[in-house]
Amino acid sequence: MTLSSATAHVSFANMFQIDRSYIENVNLESLQSRIWDIRSDFKDDPTLPHIENYGTTEEAFEAYLEKKQKFEDFKDTWRSRRLLIFGSVFLLTVAAFSLFVKGATWEAYATGFMLCMLIYMVYMTIVAFRGKKFQHNPNETFIKALLFWDENRED
């Protein structure tokens, strides 16, 4: 097959398809890309859940999915940096105590630990308040239905 005959068979719709076969075994997907892949790869499957059945529109779902992905990215960033944050706060507290207070080692450790716990509680409060937006939402029900369908579909 020559290059000209190969390009002649490419339709306009297939020109923008991305070949993901080289990363099938690598888990680099976000929730947003996984949902997009399910909806685009199996859009002709009659058993695929349809957005109309869940009381939402395409635009509202895309906006919701974008917000949900930002929330998930926020939690992932915290997971990757929490030890650095806790260690820095703890060490700076101990260093500050050793500079200004003589012989107060256990107070320095206790204060560092308490500051770390305070930071963790603030983070958990932020996650709880932001996470409330995603509970009891028809878009969330649609996401769960798509993921359940993808896990249980027969190839």
C-alpha cells in the first residue's frame, strides 16, 4: 500500500481520531478522558446509557465534568505534596522553637504536630465543602452509570 492510497482511504471524521493502542496497559487516564472515551468509542451501542435519560443536557454535563475533573486534580495534587507540606511545617516549627525558646523540645514537636493536624483539618474541610456539589446530582448518576456500563459490558 502506498502513501497516497493510504491517505485516500482516510475520511474527514477519522482524521482526528487518536490511536491509543500504545498506552492500553498504562493507567494515565483521568475521569474526564475516560468518560469521553466511553461515550465516543461506543456511541453506536444501543445499551450505552444516554444522557437524555438522566435529566441533563450535553452542555451542563460537560461543564459538570470539567468541575469534577478540577476537583479530582485538586485531591491528587494534595496526595502528591502532603508529605512535603507536613515535613516543611514540622521542621520550620521545630527550627523556630530551637531559635527562640531554649530547652523546649517536646513543645516544639507538639506545636509542629498540631500545626500539621490543623492544615490537614483545613484540607478536609475544603474537600467536604467542594465535594457536596457532586452529591445527589443527575450528572453524577450518569457518570456512575457510564462507568458501571463500561465495567460490565460484554466485548
